[in-house]
Amino acid sequence: MSNPVPAPLQAGQPSENMVTVTHLIYALHAFAVFSGVVGSASIIGSFVASLPSIAAIVLNYWNQNAVRSTWLESHFRWQIRTFWFAVLWIAVSILMMLTIIGIPFALLLIALAGLWVLYRVVRGWLALMNRSTLPTD
């Protein structure tokens, strides 16, 4: 006869459900990046302003307590920081566009920030597949 109560998790081990949720969050972010690559928006613009990324960041904040003190905590922090730093880079580029001289620099910043977002999504998802942590500083 099977035991209907699941075995308790070891300290520092997230539930498999939370691992699946983290994969879903990376998939939402990756879809937003892909939309930026193939669509008319920039990578970073699509990453920050698209519904998939907004849903992903909501899931991050909604489930943050469930992954506290586990190796997934670093992934959630990585995803949240990626989103908010992308917002920061967009704000800086908008401020740079207010001047004629700043427009080329703003476009360069948008392109570099888009590549940075792509790197963060790929690196984070690969680390999740390997069940390893990410740097948190």
C-alpha cells in the first residue's frame, strides 16, 4: 500500500513543484526575449513590457517565500534582478534620448542591455537545468 503523505523535504531542498515553476518563469522570460528578436520591438523592450515577462515577475514575487533558504532562492533573485535592471537600463536610455547627442548612445545601451538580458536568461536556465545556484551579488 502506498503512503499518501509525501516524504518530508531535506533542509535546503525545494519541492519539485517549485523547480517546475522556476522553469516556467525562465520559459516566460525566454518567450519575451524571442518575441523581441523576431518582432519589431527590441529584446529589452519586449522583455520588460510584454505580458509573459510581467507574468513571470509576478510569479517570482508570489512564490518567493516558497523557495527561501533553498538553492532556488538564487534563481528567483537572479530573475527579479534581471527584470528590474532591464527596467533601469530602459529608463536611462529614455533619459539619454532626450538630447540629440544622447540618441546614438541610448540605442547602443538598448542593444547592449538586450544582449545582457539574453545572457542572463540563458545562463540562469542552464544553471537551473544543472540544479546549481547562481551568484547573488
